[in-house]
Amino acid sequence: MPSLGAQDALIHLMVAMAAADGGISDTELRGVGALLATAPVFAGFDLQRLPDVADRCREILASEDGLADLIAEIAGSVPVKLHETAYALAVEIAASDTRAGQPELRLLQMLRDDLDLDPLATAAIERSARVRYRKLCPPRTGCRGSISASVPRSAS
């Protein structure tokens, strides 16, 4: 498999996270678009290439060991100094639709392991996402279904 550039690898990660539960929601697509437009790590990325980059990600994920291959590609293509950034992007997409199920949690665990991330750093990244995606509780609801219950937490 040809090596990816760092930006392509980070986009693959976001697409994989969005698709982890079997589909990509409009909210997740908007989240990917917002990160591409605002995150400094994507400065200079040609948005015209996005469909091709996303298609390549889908091809990798469809292969026999797709997810493992994709994570290995990300680990090899993203500089170590950006591993926490990669994790933060993945958490951001997982949190964007306010529910992180087992597939998303599994992908985040694989990332923590394969990128050899510091548990305190991942906990801080996850906490930051929980704080950013909190909603005001309507009176007398107790915030059922709030993001604070579904954004992943690192296993300590």
C-alpha cells in the first residue's frame, strides 16, 4: 500500500471515525468539513482532492484487514509530534454526533495503543470534547442523552 501524506492520513482517520458505526451522519460530515476549514494542520490542503482521499479511505477499510491497515498507515504517515492531534481529530468526530458507540470506542482504543499516546493526554483530549459538546438541559429532563455520557473516556 502506498504511503499517505500526513494530511491524507488525518482525513482517513476522520472518515474512518465517522464511518465506524456503519454510516456517516450529516453532523459528522459537517464536523469533518469544519476541521478541514479551521484546523491549522490542514492549512494548504486542496479541498478538490477530498472526494479522492475519502474514496481511498473507503477502499482501505473494505480490505480484509482494513481497519488495522488504516491505523498502521496513519501511525506511519503522521509525524509523532502530531499523534495527539490525530487523536483529538478522531475524538472530535466521535463527539460531533453526540453518541459514541462501541465501534467508535474500539477505534479510539486502537489509536491510543498504536500511536502510543500518554493516558493523561488522551483523558484531557476526551474531557475537552465532553466540555465542548455539552448542551443546556431542558428543565426537568436531567439531560438524558447528553454528550457527557457518550464521549469516550480512556481506560485507566
